[in-house]
Amino acid sequence: MESKITYVDGDAGEIAYRGIHVADLFYSGRPFEHVAFLLIFGHLPSDSEAAAFNTSIATSEMPPQTIFDTINNLPLDTHASTAIGATLALYAALRPEKIPAHCGENIYKGNMAAIDKEVPQQIFTVSVISTAIFCRLHGREFVPPKASYSYTENILHMMRIVDKETGLPDTRVVKLLNRTMILMADHEITNSASVLLSTASTLADPYSCCAAATLAGTGILHGGAIEVAYKQLDALTDLSMIPMLIEAVKSGQMRLFGYGHRKWKLPDPRSILFREMIAEAAQDIESLRTDHHLAAALEIDRVASQDAYFKSRNLCANADLFLSFAYKAMGIPVDFILPMTLLNRNLGYIAHWREAMVDPKPRMWRPLQIYVGNIPPQKQDDDLKQDDDLKQNPMALSSL
């Protein structure tokens, strides 16, 4: 599978978007939508391109009222990430003009005008659905986005995570969200990205493609590992329990979430940058300095990184171990960390969708099956003769 979007070299500990090291983008001070533009269109935007891109997202069409009515009827114990995927599929159903099967023809493949018209609308729709679900589950009033705000400012604005005095998005929190989203925007062809590309290869609409990817991302061996990693930390009521946890992992009794990755043989560079960002944020946020879960994560990393079992297997901390604390520093509840990550990853999804659609040749993904079941017995001569008779006289089937 060829792609020009994200480069990952786990042996060298490197990750880059479109040939630019993610660490350089992290330190650049650029807003996230610049990096989103880079992922989607292949280059960093000029000031005019960035402004036009941001405006095209912020002024997109709001989802129909049925979407909000559905969200506002969700039970308060709804699993938010799954609800986002389901509501995104509902949005597609309510916009049949965007569905190629309904229209009876290909809409997007090789059609740059249709592709690039849908990109900002899809980004906008996913952000509105995600933040509206957050507001429903956390008892907050959803407010529409503002055209004058950046993408990340609008997410915080819609979630009502704003400065209590000014009512505006806090610049400190905006910076944290920009940096977090830069680090987690894409990770090349992950499981969920492959689900997206498999769905896209059928020439389905981008909303259905991203709904499929979002739902795949909830699995605990993929994006859901972020939730499980935090719950694992939550179970450690005292740091003295960590050696027992490590021994249980080494003996095969349990999996250590947030540690080890099939791609990374050196420490995940994103986890290093998250630790740096969290340490910086903790200087101003006392709750981070006293966070028991963060202390547990740091201690797990310290113990495991020095243990021969983990070292010999090239098992290192990945981004999932520390990501939760970046969101906690922004005031985002822990039960919405996975939904925020999937909202973030949607920008990578839409970049992969666009890359797949630009190629005008249809190439449907279908794995080659290796059959390992029972082989039916070979037919005998009498059976073969009967088959020949049926081919000659199909009406004879009614007399059998």
C-alpha cells in the first residue's frame, strides 16, 4: 500500500508528515489547521490558503436538526466514541445526495471538485457531532461554532471549555490542544485507516468511510487502548502495586496498555513530546503535579524501561500512556479522551480518503482468503452425469 502522507520508522524512532518531522511541527507554534492542511493537501499553507481553509471549515453547513434531536435523546451513560461513529453514519443517511449508490453513479473518485468540496464539510460535521455529544453527556449547552475562530478554538468553544471570566477559549488550552492534535493527527496505515481505505475502495461516501474507521478505533487493541491504559492506572491505588503489575505482565497474566507497539522499537517520539508538554503544563496546574495517575504512569515507565524483559523485547512507552494527561490539562474529562483522540484522528482519515479518491482508477480492497476448512468430497461419475443432465434440461430440477 503506497502513501505520501505519514512516514514512520520505528527502528529509528522517527515520524514525519509529508516529509516534515512531527517534532518540528510540534515546536513550530503553528495552529493545528496548518498541519491538517499539510496532511490533506501535501504542503504547508500560505497565510491566504490557511485563512481560506479555516473559513471553509467554520462556515460549512450545520448538520440537520435530526442529528441534534438524536444526540439530545442519548442516555447519559452512552459510550461516546461509539455514538460518534453511529451519528456520523446517520448523518450520511440523512444526506442521500452524498451517497453514490443513491445517486446511481460514482461521485468522488477522480472528481477533484467533489472531493475538495466535501473535505471541509466532513471535518466540520465530525467536530460538531463530537462536541454536541460531549455537551449532551456532560450536561452542557451546545453552542454553534464561530466563523472567526480557528479549528481548535471552535472545538473548545462548542464544548464550553472556555475562560470563566472572558467566555473565550483560553490561549493556554488552545496551545495544548494544537500540540496534542499535531502529535495524534495520523500514524500512517493503522487498523482504522485500513478500515477507512477498505470502505473507500468500494466508492462509499466519506462519512460512511470515517464512521467505519471511527468504530474500528474504539477497539482495545487500537484507539480503545487509550481508555484501557487509563483504567489500568486507575486500578493502581498505590505506587507500591507497580512491581506486582510489572511481574504480572512479564508472566503473561495481563497486558500492559500504553507500553510496547508493533511499529516502535525505540521510545515513541510522541510519548517523549507528551511528557515534555505535560511537565511544562504542570508548572501552572497544581492538579497535574499531584495527579496520582500521572505519577503511576511515570513510575511504570521508569521501572519498565530499566527491566531486562522489556529492554530485550524493545518494549517502550507509546503515546497512549501519557496522552490522557494532556487532555486532563485542558480540563477535558477522562471519559472523553478517546472521543477527542478519534476526533483528532479524523483529520488523518480524511487525508487518506482524499489520497485514495485522487487516483481515478477503482481498486477495491479484498483480502485473499486462505481456506483452511474441510474440502467437500469429489463428485462421483453418477453425480457428474446428473449435473450434465440438469444443464441440458434445467426444468428437470422440479422433478427431483
